[in-house]
Amino acid sequence: MTVLEDRIEMADHSGELTLDKLFESLERTTPEGYKVEIVEGAIFMTPQRDTHWEIILDIVEQLRTKYPRRRVKSDVRIDYPGHLNGFATDVTLVSQDAEKDEKGLWSHQDVEFAADVISKGTAHNDYGPKKTAYAVAEVPVYLIADPYQGKCHLFTQPKDGDYVTETTVGFGGAVDLTVTDVGLTLKTDEFPRD
């Protein structure tokens, strides 16, 4: 049992809030068109913006040239190590042999690539606690697309709760993922800016 599973199970018996209880409650109250994430126990709801969606779709379409639909996810809840971390990452690539657990959730151990597109109100999460949680979970490749900066930040080689390597590429350039398990070049020339 992982620390996260242990913490969730203990919380179920003690009456504390768990990720499952929080998401169940939020599903009933979240307005349509909003994305919900829980980062270190804090709830974040962000509306889907046009620029945000265009970048997400572009990344998904490029991944789909190499990977089957069942491996590419968007805004699907995956729980990560740390205190109450339930992320709905903008784009996730799961491993070929990934299977959902008994609750119908994908496991963070099966995530090979995660990409977040920055929103002004939650940028600090993507660059801070989410990046840390991905590194702790040893997600091999984490990409942040920042339409405000007009840059992509690629993080690879997770080690000791951080990423060893960071590469920055301006929109219009190519993000080389051929040296990672993702194995393709991500073109950013059509990524819009805010």
C-alpha cells in the first residue's frame, strides 16, 4: 500500500475528507465547462479558455499520430503522491499496459507523459506543487505550455522529488521528445498566445 493509499484509507475511517469524497461532492456542484483539481488539499476550478483548449488539442493530435486513443487522456483524474493531490492534467499519456484500478482510476505509476497549459489563476500550481508531485511520482516527462510567456518548459529525469533537466522552447520551435520514452517531436508553431 502506498503512502497516498494509506493516508486515504486512514481518512475514510476517521471521518476526514478524502480525495474520493471531495471529488464526489464537487461533481454535483461544479458548473459545466470548468475543470476541477485538488492540489495539496486546495480545490481549484478553472473555466476552459479557447487558447487553453487549442493548445491541449494540438498536443493531443500530435500524440495521436503515434499512440492509440486509449493511451491519451485529457482532464481525467489521477491521484498523485502528497497530501490530497487529485489532478486532472490537461494531457496525459499512460503506458501501453495501463489498467484502471477497482475505483475506475488510472494509476500515477502508469503515466509516461503529462502536459499542463498554464492558466493565470493556477500557474503557481503547475510550476510548483504539481511539478513536485509529478517528480515524486517519477513521471518521466512533464511539459508546461505557457501561452502568457509564449514558451514550453520541458522537465525530464525525475530524481529525489525534482527534475534534473529543464529545457525551454519558445512557441514556434520544436520540443524534442525523441530522447524520451514519448519518442516524437512536438511542434509548437500553431500554439496561440494570450
